[in-house]
Amino acid sequence: MLAFAPLHVAASAAGAVVTWLADTLAPLAGGAATAAAIVLFTVGVRLLISPLTLAQVRGERRRAALAPEVRDLQRRYADDPGRLQSELFALYRRAGASPVAGCLPALLQAPFFLVMYRLLATGDGHPHLLDEKLAGVPLGWHLGDGLTGPVVAVFGVLLAALLVLAWWSARRARRTAAATGTIAGAPTEGPGAAVLGRLVPLLPFTTVVVALVVPLAAVIYLVTTTAWTVLEQAVLRRPRPEGIDGR
């Protein structure tokens, strides 16, 4: 248990903030105050790491600008994967564009996800949070606990939202791969590229799978953070006029 002490402290602190937000929102949100507090807390966390997202977008634009050179290297060294990798990394290094920088925001979100999962799955230090309800469904309710009318309605809406968001994110992943000539930092041509090209666009759908086994409170968190990601992508990655590189 000692090894998880920092996680317990962080989850308890997050629970205190969510509780305070719920108490503040109660006059306006009524019985949905705790659900609304989870949404606001999640948005606050995403705002904190937004500078990293901006850096990620700038990096993607630099990589997109290098796409013609990337394709030229892929044609030139199609029969020499090792040389292709070294030439690609040398190209990115000269241009100041890391092919793996796009993973940073996702990696930074991981600790927040662990904290929120601990809090929203166990009520760590704040068990009353999971007793609160949204449209008559307790926030601690799992789909496996039973399907009633309100449960089907609430989970159905949230899961449908996650499916739509995952579809949009998968489509964007394919477009980004086509624009930059890389998939998760690897060239779109070469050993394993076909498998990686099929796998990466499917990753957004893992949130739907997770939502099937976590309590309602955690599903609310997943929908909120995924929707925020999609909104960031729509705003920050919109087409820019010629001559504007995003720096």
C-alpha cells in the first residue's frame, strides 16, 4: 500500500476539488452537480496541459511541411529500411521536428487518468461521490450491475458520444499520416507500416471499450476529455492560410 500512497494523496486532493465544485454548482445543477463538477475538473486539467498541445500542433505542421522530402526518402531507400530510418531522423533533426513529439500530451495525461480512475472507480477518500446520481443513475454504477431504463438511457447517450468522437479521431489520424508521411513517428512505407497503419486509427476506439467496464463517473470523465481533444484538433489543426506555419 505504501507504493500507492502518492496516488492515494493525489486522488484525495482531486476528490476535494470535485466535492467543492459540486457544492458550488449545487444551486444551479441540482442533483447533477457532481457530474457537472467532474466535467469542469476535467476541463481544468486539460487547460493546464494545453501549452503542450500547442507545441504538438506546431510539430505536426513542421512534419507536414517535410512530407515531400519524406516521400522522396521513402522512394530512394525503399529497399533499405535501416538507412531510411536514419535518413528520416536526420531530416527531422535538421528541421527541429521530432516524429514522436505528438505522443507527449497523451503521455502527460496518463497520470491524470490514473488519479481520476482511482477517484472515480473507488471514491478514494470521498466515497460519497459515487453515491451521487445523474438522471437517477448512481455515479458508481457499472453496466454489469444491471440494465434498467435510466441506465440504458444514460450509458447509451455517453457511449454513442464516445463512438462518434472515436470515429472522428480515427479519421483525423489517417489524414495526419497521409500529410506527414509517418504513423506514430514511423514511415508509412516499410516493414510493419501496413499493420501500424491499420492499428493506430483504431486506438481512439479503446475509450469505448474502457467505458464498458468502468463506473458512470469515469465514463463522464472519458467523454469530457475525449470531446476536449476533438475540439482542440478541430480548432488548432484547421487549415491555415498560405505562408502561416503556426509558429
